[in-house]
Amino acid sequence: MGKNIASRAIEILKEEGMKEFLRKTLAYMVRRAEFLILPYALLKIKHLDRDCSLNELLDFVFNDLASLIKPSQIRSEISELLNIVGEIKPRVILEIGTAKGGTMFLFSRTASKDATIISADLPRGMFGGGYSNWRKSLYKSFALSSQKIYLFRMDSHKKESLEQVRAILGEERLDFLFVDGDHSYEGVKKDFEMYSPLVRQGGIVAFHDIVPGPTENVGEVPQFWREIKEFYGGKEVVEDWEQGGYGIGIIISKVKKQ
């Protein structure tokens, strides 16, 4: 094992240079450190009060377990989204873009106690995630006793991915769709066009990163959001339009069951 790591390190140095070697070394060390506190995290989640307030839940992900599951969100923005989603107590949720799992955890506590939660993560690419295998047990631990969590590492734009989601849904419809995956224009557009028809009439579709900012962070989501928000009557949850990214766009689905 150690020999394989050393060989890989030499390969990165030769092919990608010192800067990339240091970046990947640091990322590897962080992942190892996270793995070591996994038992502590599982214990904390298990004993978390199921009826704690929204502020307590936010404290939990932003402070208590921040190193493991901190969401890539502005606290006030995700708080408002959770208040809106909480009003419908969704039974079926699809999240595109798992990342560290922070939003998935919050959604599990906002959803109904028997909810089905599907989280799809793009393994590679500019906006890909590719979480470690050990994180599966962490993410599965988010589920309450009667909830089900399905984890997929897949390209959400492939037909097979859509079919997998349909297979889980059966005759059910999505109550809430959260789009935070591929941030390219074509990527976010495809996610919306492919999965929003699965949302029930009156359900919620939300997009993350609608505020203009660095391309590597927001991609072309702000452009796509500007194009659809008027047509769908979108609501914008933004703390500061000068914050250089983040922001959540929300629309209420008008799609009727076919």
C-alpha cells in the first residue's frame, strides 16, 4: 500500500508538477483526517435530538461537524430554503450534487419522517464530486428510522441515470428537486429539463449558485437562472448580490402528472 502511494506521488510530481503534487497531498491528508473522526461523527448523528430546531440543525452542520459535512452554502440562504421546503414536508426528494452531504443531512431533517431521499453525485469533471467510499456509511446514517436514502455516483445527464431515479420513484412524484451539480450552462439546463418533469404540481425546484461569481464556482448557473426565472415566477434567496457566488433560486413546479 505504502509503495503504491509512493509510486503515485512520484508519478504526479513528474507529470503534473510540484504545485499539483502539493494540492493533492493536502487533499489526501484532509481525507485521512476526516476518516479518523468518522466514528465520532456517527455517534453525534445518532444521538442528535430528532426534534431539534432549525437553528440547532444549522449549528450542527456549520459548527459541530463542519469539517465533515459543512454545506457549501451561506447559512441565511439555506435557512430560508429549509423554511420554505419545510412547509410542504416533502416525502420524495432528489438532490443533484452530493458534495460533503451537508444539504442532504438538512433535507433529511426537513422532510417527512418516512421520506425517500435520492442524492446523485458526478464522480469527475470540473463540477464533479467523487466522495470517498467510507462516506457512504456517513450519508446513510442521516436517515431517520423510516426514511430511505439512495446514493448514486453517476452522470445525471445519462438516460440510465434518469431510469434509475424513475425506478425508485415508481408511481411517486418528487416533492423537492435541488439542482447543485454540473454548473455548466448545458449541464444545469439538462438537469432541469430531465428531472423537473418528475416534480409534482406544486412541488419545489431549487438551484444553487445563481449569484454571479468566479466561473470555477458558479459556472453558468446565473445565466440559466436569469433566462427561466421570469417565465416560472422564480423567488431569489440571496443575502448579498455582491457576495460573488452562492444564492438560491426557487420555482414552484407547474408540471402536471401525465
